[in-house]
Amino acid sequence: MENTIYKTLISKNMTQAELARKVGVKREYINRIINRKITPTIPLGLRIAKALGLKVEDIFFDDRSFF
């Protein structure tokens, strides 16, 4: 699975700190999500998707894992 959050941040010229402020968490927490150290809660995942203008399933799901 590619790292969609990281790629989207780069394409939108947005920092992890900016995303963190938009969704109400610390930058370190966003970094841990990007580096797959933790999985966000569903509400946080939805806030991240909204802040990035993406669908939550485009960020956190890998179609290959279902088959």
C-alpha cells in the first residue's frame, strides 16, 4: 500500500504540522500515522480525509488485503 497521506501532503504543499492543526492532533501523531506506527480512530481518519480532500477508503484501505 502506498503512503497516500504523505504523497497528498507533498502535492498540496502542506506540512504535517498544518494537517495536525486542521484535524486537532499533534504533528507527532500525524507522523506516527504516516509511518504506520499507529492506526487512527475512525473519527480521526474521517477528519484527515476531509482535510486532504480525499475519501477515507482511499487513504486507509488496501484492496489487495481483501482477496
